[in-house]
Amino acid sequence: MSDYYARQRILPQIGPEGQQRIGAAQVLVVGCGALGTVQAELLARAGVGRLIIADRDRVDTTNLQRQLLYSQQDADERRLKALAAAARLRQINPAITVEPRVTSVGPRNIRSLLAGCDLAVDGTDNVETRYVLNDACVKAGVPWVYGGAVGTDGLLMPVMPGLGPCLRCAFPDPPATGTLATCDTAGVLASTTATVAALQVAAGLRLLLGDTDNAGRLTSIDPWKARFHSITVPRDPDCPCCGQRKFPFLRSSGVATATTLCGEEAVQVTPAVPIAIGLPELAARLQGAGTVDLGDDHIVFATDEHELLVFADGTVLVNGTRDLDLARTLVARFVGS
């Protein structure tokens, strides 16, 4: 019988001992969209022994351009991403354990998802969850790899708690809601997400094998222009997370809340603290993704199925649903975290 990992095992960077370490590893993939599908497939093919996939969304036709594990049938049936991904990964490598978790990752469950894991990989679609993941991994001492991509631009950074900087050393505070472009407003190149995810997996495998030389290397990429640039982020001794050991994003008060409105088919998503949104700039970004009506202190943005009423303090009213996770997803997609 052919050896599944023969071409990987002969790499001097891995070898037989390294392959055994990979096979004994448990890895959490947070989000299974454009980044997460590539991460999960590469980790499965690398032979990670236990792969946990956490995602709350369903497959949509607009996902298929870049979310490589899914098929048109998955989109037609509106299959849950975690379940569809797990089924495909079990076909790709039946020798590993794949555990789907259909859930919205946040302060209430991140620690249980991380329990027993040797590595976490960021495939999430919003900033809020990344700061939750950073807090949880630093507190638990679990290595993780940050990544993000919009348009043709991508970023990634491996984080090794205790040996290098964390996400908040590079980006001390989350950007204000509405200030970042999203894939739904700016578009995204599949080559960008695939490249970021592939680099994240390579960085993660290095951490699993005990190679921490790349920890804290922040890399920006633009595959369209074949541009790559890396810098070493210094560890900030006064960093509120890895320096002062404060973890506000693990408290529900440290992140946005989503609440159904009594008697209405609507969910209110409220930021942890009031923040100023540049409404004209956000309205300009939303053009083309739906209909936009800019008021003095709000935006009404509508798609075929839902309406988002965005206020200047960052509060968003999502009309047309009582599903909290869906409301958070819509806000992350169109407004940002």
C-alpha cells in the first residue's frame, strides 16, 4: 500500500519524527470560509491527527469562488459549512479525526474549543473573534496563526505565547466598526485567500514541530502584484494582553452583543463600547452590494432578504431575522466588526 505522507516525510524540515508529531497534534480551525477551507484541507492532507472545525454559517453560491471545499450541491442544499467541510475532509484523508462544531465562536465557548489543542488557525471573518482568539490562546499558552484577506491584500502572523508578540502587540485595539473593507463590499481574490491560508498552515506546522523562529513575523501579501513583505513585530512589555495578562475579550462585556427585539423580526447588534462610524465612507463601500440610503445619523442598507439599519455609534439593527448568529454574520460581512 502506498504511503500517504511519503513525499512530506522525506522533507528535511519534517522527517519521520516530525510526521509523528503532526499525526499526534490537535488543531482548531476557527471559521471555515475562504481561509478556513484551505487551512483545513492542507492540515488534513498533512496528517494532523485531530482537526476541529468551528463555523456557524451555511454554504452560499457566492462562497464557491474561493471556499474550496464546497460544491454547488452544498450551496443548493444550504448545508452547514462545518458539516460539509468535515464530510469532504473525511473523504480526502479517512485516517484522521475531523470534528465539526456548528457554533458561533466567542467568549462563551472559545476555551472549551481550545482545550487539548496544540495549535489554532484563524480562518474567521471578523475582527472581534480574532481578539477573542488572541486572548484565549495567550491565556492558555496555545500557539495560533492570525490571518486575514480582503481584495487582493492579505496579512498573517504566527503567535507563540511567551516567546514573541501577540496580536495586540501589532494591533493594540480593534479598528472601529465600519472602518475596514469587507469581502462583500470590496471583493476578494481567491488567490489571495488561498495564499494567506497556505502560508498560515506552513507557519502553523513549523510551530507544531517546535520551530518558533517565525513567531511574530507579520507578512503582507498581494498575489495580484506578486508582492510579499515581512517585518518582525516587537513584543510590547506593556501589551495589555501578553504583557499585563488582561483578557477583556474573554468577557461578554468586552465584545459586541446581539439581542432579539421583542415582537419584531429583528436583531440589534451593539458594540461593546460606542464608536464613531464614518457613515458616508461606509455608504460608499456598500454601493453595489445592495441598496443604500444615507441619512444624517444612519444608513439603511438592504439586500434581497435583509435590511441593516446602521447607526453612527456602531449599533446595527438587522431586520428580517431573529437568528443571532445570522445577524452577527451579516454585520461582519457588510459593516465589519
